Amino acid sequence: MEHISGALKKLIKKEGIENEINQQKAIDLWGDVVGQKIKENTEPLEVQFGILTVKTKNPVWRQELQIQKEDIIKSINKKLVKTMIKDLRFI
């Protein structure tokens, strides 16, 4: 009998949803990557086509995160082990 994790990995690969699952992990990692203060003032919403959309509390946070964008992208992708996030969109 096959272990459930092996069966799930096969199913994920067969269905071609591996990238979508890895992109979704970026949302889960958001707080770890950006820290508590930014986490409290933002909400990661979705990832589509490698673009993580993040809702910010106000325009000041949006501007600050825009400045830090490249570093945040690198940190997320480092934790994901693969380059899954190409850009951040702040709203």
C-alpha cells in the first residue's frame, strides 16, 4: 500500500498544479518574510501568474513596500527554494 504523501505528490504532478501550490505557499510565508510590523499592516490576497497581490493598510505602507519590493521578492523566493514570485502588486 502506498503512503498518502506519495499518492498526493503523484496526483499534484499529474494534474499539473505544482506551480499553483508553490505560488500559494508565498501567501503562507508572507508574515515570516516581512516581519510582524509589516504583517500587521498588510494582507496577502492572491498569486496569479507569479504576481503576489498584497493589500496595504494605507498609501504610506504601499509606498514603503514599493521601495522594499525587490528584497521582499528575493526573500520569498529564497524560502520557496524556487523562483515562483516575479512581482509584487500593492493595492
